[in-house]
Amino acid sequence: MADEVTVGVILLIVALGIATYLETRYLRKKMKNRRVRTAKRDDELQDNAHNVITTTKAIVSSLQRQGIRSEEADAWLQEAQTANARHNYRVAMDLTAKAKDRLLALKAAQASKGDLAKLDRLSLGGSTDEMTTKEMLQKEIPPNMLQSKFSIEVAGTAVELGRLNGRDVSQATQLLEAAKTRFDAKDYASALTIARQSKRAAAGEQVDVSIALAAPQSPPTPGGRTCPSCGATLAEDDMFCRKCGARLALAACSSCGASLLSDDAYCPKCGTPVAQ
């Protein structure tokens, strides 16, 4: 009976030993995997922090060459570098993001001011003639022109940042070029809309470009003659409109500018002979 108890105790001890060994081995493996995952996350954070700091420093240098400086952004960037050196990668990334946003805002503001620099200089003298000229120029600026140019500048900067950060900016670049094309065609409203879409695409957002990239309607190509009555296209030697039959004034007098008909030999206003 005593032998059976002894054997049972021994078996129990062996079973507990095996269970303890297996559990310890499992826990060690689990802890090792956790440490590996933590190390990978730390490495990724370190790489990301390094990349955004390098990108922002490049932006700072580029803007300084353009005469744009920000002590606030420089201070944030310095704090970010200090945090990165202390392995506070999330803090470094947050500070760098603040500095980058500040720099982008300054660049966009500088771009918008450039279009009105001439107008601002006119106000320095304070004379009546200069102020009148300023007001006249302001009235001549088409709607959405300054806003669209501003947005194109911002989108261009966003595309550069996206490329530096390793994002696919092909769609954003395509939209940016489309916005520039619309701006050159003086379609400022469309240029403004597409530039904003380009900025969103550069930030990684999904943008529907089916409408944005549709070819703009080209205005009628100037050239040839048109009827002053109905606007129909005419040949150079037409004396009457092909559509409404109106008699056409083919030229103007070189002396006084009066309109001439195709069969006029002399100007009806000043009598100057018409060159044939």
C-alpha cells in the first residue's frame, strides 16, 4: 500500500514538473514574440520620426532660400530632434507635424501675397492717382483667380511632401497639371476645385477624377470673319452673309477708321481712296 502511495506521489511530481516546464517554455516564447513585436514597432517609429524630421528640414531649407522663415517652426523642429534623440518618437513626430503645417501655411500665404505685391506697393505713396490705379487693378482681377493660384501652390507643396514621404502621388500630380491647364485657360473656378482635389489626393485621400480630368471645352478659335448681325462664319471674299443675307462691311478706312463695304472705292466719311 505504501509503495502505491509513493508511486502516485512520484507520478504527480513528474506530471507537475512536465506541466511547469511546458508552461515556462510557452510563456518564454510568448514573451519573446512580444519583445520582437515591440522592437519592430520601435524601429518603425524611429524610421518614421527620422523621415519626417529629414523631410521637414528640407522644407525649411527650401523656404529659407525663398526668404520665408518661421522662428516658431524652427523651435518645434529643434524640440522634435531633441525628443527623437531621447527615443520619444511619437512626440518627435507630433512636433514635426506642427512645424510642417506652419511652414506650409506660410508658403501658401506668401504665394497669395505675391499676386497683390504690386497693388500693395501702390499704396505706399498715398497719392490719389496711385490709389485710383490700385482700385482699378483690383477690379480687373477675375473672380477665383487668386484663390485658384493659391490652391495650386498649396497642392504643389502637398505633392512634394507626399513624394518625399513615399506615397503614390501620380493621381495628385495628374490633378495638379489639370488645375494648371484650367488656370492657363482662365477657367479659374475649375482650377480651384481641381487644385483642392490634388491636395487631398496627395494626402492619401480617394478622389474621383472622372469629372475633374475631363477636357475643358475649348473656346472658338479666333480667325476668319463673322457676320455682325447673326455671328455666322464668313469667307474672306463674302459680300453678303450666307445665313441672314446682311450686307457686310469688309474693312475700315485707314485714315478715319470708318467702316467700308466691299464695293466702296472711296471712304464715305473722309473720301480717302480705298486700297484694292
